[in-house]
Amino acid sequence: MNLRETALEWRIVDPYNPVFITHLNYIKCFKKLSDGLNVESNRLDKSNKKANKKLISKISLIKLIKKSLDREYKACQESKDFAEVSSIWVPVKAYYLVFNLFLVLDYLISPGNHKNFNISHKSLTLRIKELIRKSELIFNKSHFNHLYTYEEVKDVKFDKGENLREEQDTEKLTKRLIKKLIEYKIEEFKRENKIKDLRKKKERLKLSEYLSKELTNLFELFYLFRIKTNYRDLDFLKEDVGSTQFYNYFENYYLATINFYEVLKSLINELSQKRFNEELIK
């Protein structure tokens, strides 16, 4: 038995880790909201009737990431212990799957926009939010059409122990999830702008101005959780969480991602059929 196996055998497992359970409930809420999700667009770029090589390359990448996620889900179903490692990487893979789907979708509906797929993650997020704001990308569920301000959610709090309950008010939990996403955004903004002391008036004003203009949509969970996992660590993914809880987290994250995959795939194929006379994602 190696050192790693010994550590796992003797570690203390806390199945009620409060920080983990809170985030697990966030993901369960997100998954529940995305069940039965659909989206449509009233835009279509008809300037090019032939799929270029870079578009085909993006489609291949989407299929590759999807295949990888499916394999991990199958492995987790066969052994819940595998979910401990998979839970760390699922936010990263899920984000890149959704990012590339949105990239292809934006290519299809936006004339002359980044035909070489050369766009930053933040720029694409702004593009998608703008399409939602203009009702040029319309989901069948109001939560995904809404762009939340900080003022809308800043006062939303859990009552004592409420964050750990299995059954919660979906509307309240959704706003609390949005608040958590904005808190992640604040962390990023402070880091990028080297804000270290909010006691200083200049730095408080800079953050206040940012929050007064920033709008947040639920789909940004994919980007913000990926940032936390990839670069800043998700603090709640600790070893004192049991394999069953890791599996629940991974499964709900995976299923929410597949909900988005199916929705965006369907719209992409609908638009590509009109533009190229073929479905891009089989």
C-alpha cells in the first residue's frame, strides 16, 4: 500500500461538510433549472454557405470533450471513488464544452463576427449576454433570460442551516447562486485591478462602479467555476468529503452540462441546416 492509499484509508470523512453541501446544492439547483431547457434565435448569418476548416475543427473539439465527459461519467458510475478526481476536472471540461458550443453558435448567427474564432472567453460571454439582452437568443425558462444586477441579490441570505437542507425554495436558492457567482466576479475584479484594501475610498469607488454596471446570467456558472477550479481552487473540494458526495456533485454537474450541450447542439444543427444544408453535430 503506497502513501496515498494509506492517507485515503485513514482520512476522516465528513459527509456533512457544510461548505461542500452548500455548493452541491448550488449545482443541484442549476441542474434542476436546466432540466427541460430550450433555446431559439431569430438571427442567422447567411454570408457563407460552406463550413470552413476552423469551424470543422471546433466541431471536432466539441465531440472530443463530450466523449471525455461521457467516459468519466461512466467510470464514476462504475466506481464512485473515481468521482473525487473527476469532480476537480468537471468544471474545466464542462466550461470548454459550453464555451466552444457558444462560439460555434455565435459564428452562425453573427455576420462578420470572429470568423477565425479568435475571441477571448470574457468577450464571448459579453457577446452571449448581449444576445440575451436583445432577445436574439431566447431560452424557454425566464431564469436564463434574466440578467441579474448586484442590487437584486446583495441582500439574499440563508437562514441558519437553510443552506444544508435537501429541499429549498428554488427562487431563493437561484438568487443566492447568482450572488455567489457575483462574489466570484468580485474576487476576479479585485485581483485583476490589484485592489487589496477596500478601506481606501478610491478602491471602494472602483469596485462600486464595476458592480453598478455588471450584469450576470446563470450560464456564467460554467466560466466562473472553471476559473475557481483551474486557477484559484474551489476550496470546498477537500478530502474530508466522502465518495458518495463527490459522486453526487459530479453527476449533477455533468447532467447540467449535458442539458446545455443538448440545447445548444439542437440550435446549432437547426441553424447549420438552414445555412449549410447539413447538421454540424451528429
